[in-house]
Amino acid sequence: MAHKFSELRSRMSPQAQARAGAKAQAMLAEMPLNELRQARGLSQKVLAEVLHVQQPSIAKMEKRTDMYLSTLRSHIEAMGGQLEVIARFPDGAVRISNFGDLEAGADAVA
């Protein structure tokens, strides 16, 4: 017999609920580009229309392991987000700022 998830969750101990919540947050904090697009409720076709490319280009981009930051930035911004580049070290994290104005720099050169 099927049970509603809310019923199952309500029967979990507070500790188990906290562990499940923490695991869910960790999974949401890191995911591949295609899962991020799906989580944002966007199809490849819609994203392609926003980026003015063909749908197969989106599929290809989502499978790449190496791409320009400007390409990734465009993809993220088309989903309504903002890309930040952060370097993490044992003693702390540093946001790399010279990628912040890629579009402004491109406009100045053009």
C-alpha cells in the first residue's frame, strides 16, 4: 500500500528528519548542469530559445566537462542565476573577482 511522503516523514524521529534534510540540502548544493536546469523547471528547448541557439547545442553543452566561463555564465544567467567563481583553500574561500564583468569587458572591446 502506498503512503504519502508527508506521513512517512512525520513518523521519522527528529534526528532522522534532520539527517534527511541535511542530505537533501547537500544534494541540492551540488549537481550537474542538466539536473540544475531540470530543477529550475526548464526544458532544453526553452533554454535554447532564451540563448538563441538550437536545442542540440544545449544537450551538447550539458555533457561537456570543459567550457569557457563566459559560456557557463550565459547558461546560468539564462536560467535566472548568477555565476560566481570561488577558490576554496584549507584556510578559507576567496571569490575570484576578475570574471565579474566579462560582459562589460566584451562590450568595451566590441
